[in-house]
Amino acid sequence: MKGGDYMSEQLPMKADAYMDVMKTQFNDSPDLIQKVFHIKGQAIIVHFISYQVKRERLERDLLENITNSQKRWTNEGLINKIPLSSTEKQSSLEQITTKLIHGSVAVYIEGEKEAVLFALPQQDHRSLNRAETESLVFGPQVSFTESLITNLNVVRWRLDTDDLVVEKLIVGERIQSEVRIVYLKSLANDENVETMRQRIKDLKVAEVEDTSVLGQLIEDSTSSVFPQLIFTELPDRFCNSVSKGRVGVMVDKSPTMLIGPMTLFSFFESTEDLYMRWNMGSFIRLLRFLAMALSIVLTPMYVAALTFHYEIIPSTLLVSLGQSRSTVPFPPVIEALLLEVLIELLREAGARLPTKVGQTMGIVGGIVLGQAAVKAGFTSNILIIIIALSALASFTAPSYLMGTAVRIIRFPMIILAGAWGLIGIVFALSFLIIHLLKQKSLGRPYLAPIYPFQWKDFNDSIFRLPFKKNNYRPLNVMPKDTERYSKAKASERKDVDPS
């Protein structure tokens, strides 16, 4: 809150002086409503922000009870006789102001050392709807909203246990936001919880606009293009991660939740994999890894082969490549970069335009510009196919941030491939692997279970085993209880004996 002379004022105060302090703090805003009632010689001030409180409850439960009284009021009388459950006394003018902003009604009786606050927030928010950025074919379709209370209700409904811990923190020195840390006490590693808690507490920022902003402030490496914490709008993914021993974070007014610690492979997982049969889920997960690998190296390999390594191209394909590029005035590296930029422009335009217009723009724009570029001699047919395959492969990542990171990586790899051929690609891949080995998420290895090697965690990262064999929680998050259930008992068959 902004400081001023009112900070030196203390209750009790005269009614007029108290009202002047509040008007000054709110910069004479017309939204601050202050009503003065004189009852039995008492001056009682009721003040609130007009659009922040439920007016019908204010008038029915609070104002009617105060004005209909035939006795002198005290703070204790207000708390005991007003039929509202969420009440508190507050002597700090700064805290009173903060509570008013968050939807409380303050009642100050002249001469008292404290004001009584009644929480009557008017919470306007959208209802639970279908997820937009993380669409699923199987499984729950509901997504989080901007209301922290609604999101907490959804999480508690899915994690129906008294083992669930929800800690409250306040972040922001000028504009404060409520943050909740969510974890299971019997599973979450204490070091992970303390790391998350301490990083949030240590933040010295004016405000935190969204969960994604908070994630960038607390992640291990802010210079890396790779996200180290997962952001999700799906309650089932959030609760599934918490039930594995991870730590979740919720921010008021944000529809996105944060989960950590995570690994690189976690960004290619989807809760949809759990809802499918295990062999289907494993196939699709492995397909995503293959798609990401192709997306990174396919275009650089084309550039390297046409620039330095003609000998690796089959002779029949080399002839068609030569014919296709006979009218192209640019070297392969410039040609590839131009098309990559074109694809990114189409993707960004399609994302920003309204849904129906954006889909039309992406399809028609891609076809028209692609055909025009080939006929004008700016590019070859084969490169258009390769660029389209690379773009499609990057879209298979369930995480939007990871898909964007993969698309960004392609640009320096294309440049290095154009400069040094296969040597440039090997150098780029080596640098990429070293970079990933150095990354951490809440202090945990980012490349687990590959490094450090942990075979049991392959089920929760590389592929998915049948549920009967999936009896361990991810060891890389160091849960207190690693075993989900007895593997021997889960494998027992108890069919009804027909005899």
C-alpha cells in the first residue's frame, strides 16, 4: 500500500478525522462509500468499496441490524449479534484499507480502538469450462478459473483427504496477491516444500500478475529457453502431480497452476496417457519424443546436406532436389530461415485472431503462400514439406512452452548447419545436452531419469507400464513414501469360482 500521513494516525479517532483519512488513502475515489449512523449518541461509520461487496447481504444482514438496534453498540456486540461468520477486529489503518480492497465492510464506532471487518466479497468470475490450451480426447474436460476459492474447491474435491496441506502466502509489496502452496504432507519431500516456500517468501517485487510470472521469478535458471516448472489449467493433471509427491502453487486471479519439481520428460507427458490402455499411451508418448527429435534436426539436416554433404543424398533424390532448387536464388540456409519465419508468422497470426478466422488464416495462408513461393522460385517443394513436418512435430508437445522452446532451438541449429554442416549440428546437439545436464527444477536434476540414471522412473517419463506394474512413485522428486501399493497383491486374481 502507498504510505502517507495516515500511517502515523492511530485509533481511536474522531469520526470526521477517520473518514478524512480513508478518503485520502483512496484518493477521493467515488467508489469508496462511507455512511454515518448516529445511534444513541454514537457515531457509527460503515464504509466499503461499492463494486467489491455483495450489496444485498450488506443491507439485509449488516445495515438493518445496526440501524434497528435500540442499544449502544460495541465491537463485541457487533461480532456477537451480526449474523455473519467471517469477522475480525483490526486496529491498523493500513490493514483496514487492504481488507476494504479485498471486499470487506468496515464498521468503526467512534471512540473504539479497533474497527470491525465483515467479509462480504462480490466475486464475479467465469464458471468451470472446458480447457482451451490443454485439450484432451479422454478424461475430465474441466479447467481451472480465475477464482482461487473455486480452484481450491475443485482440488479438495479431487484430493479428498485430510493429508492435503494448503499454505497461504502473500506476495507483492505494492499490489498484493494471495498464493497457496498445495501438497500432501505424507508424500511431499520436506526439502521440495521448503525450497518452494522460501523462494516465494524471498520475492521482493511490486506485484505478481499471474502464476506464469511467479514461475519465472522462482525457477532455477531464468536464462534458459526450457521451462523448469509446469503450468497447467487442468485440475486432473495438477492433482495427479500432487499425489505423486510434487508441490503445487496456486495464485489468486490466475487460471493457471504451477507444479514442481519437474523433469524434461514431464513436459511430454499428458494425463490422457493414463486414461488410455498402457500400450496406446506408451506408443503416443514415444511418438511425441520422436516428433520432437525430428522437429529439431530435420531442417538443419536438409541445410547441411545441400550445403556441404551432397554425398549422403541418394542420387535419384539429388536429381529432383536439383531440379526443384534450380530457380531458387538463395542458399539453403537463407531459404530455410525464410520459410521458418513464415511458418512462425502464420502460427502467431492464427493464435491471435478469433478462432474461426484464425483456423482459416492458418490453412489458406499456408497453402497460398507456399504455392506462391514455389512458383516465384523463392523455395523448393521439398523444403516446404520438411518445414511443414517440423512444424507439425513441434505441435505434438502437450506443453505449449516446451513446443515453443523446440521451435526456437531450430533457428540457431539451422544457422550452424549452414555454417559448418554436420559438424555444426553435432556441436549444437552437444551444447544442448550439456545445457540440459546443468539444468535443475527446484534443485532436482532436470534430465532425470536419464541422468542420474534411474530405471524405475522410466515408467513415469519415457513410457507407461500397466497399472499392475506401476507401483512406484517418481523417485526423482524424493517422495516420503515411494511405493503406491504392493505389486504382489495387485497381481493376484480373485475371480469368482464357477464351481
